[in-house]
Amino acid sequence: MTAPSGFSYTQRGDGTIVIVHRGRAAATLRGARAATFLAEIAAGEEQHVMARWTGAYKFGNERHARRHPRNQGR
């Protein structure tokens, strides 16, 4: 599994956190959620934390799983 990349975040003056993935806003966090996010970022692994918070961590084998025989019976 490759490490996620392409994430960055900005903290606005009102405390809002905007997480950007590949140049597009992926998530906006406010209040307690923003504070929790900042605490997790301080602990390390910034790219992994941002990927998890945006839900963009499920990249990899979905394309292959779609073609698997057990997923063909609709």
C-alpha cells in the first residue's frame, strides 16, 4: 500500500479547517471536529490523518475488486 499524498490544510481565522486534496477542497471542519483534527495532526502522520478525515483512504484495489467474480452477480 502506498502512502497517501497530495493533502494540505488551511486554518482560517474563525477556526475552520479546510482540507485540500490535489487542489480541491475535500473537507471542512469546524468546532470540536477541527480541534480533534489539529490534535491528531500534532501527533504526526499528517498525510494519513488527512486521508482518513476526508474519506480518501480507500484507494488501491477497488478497480480490481469490481471485476472479481464474486462481485459480478448483481
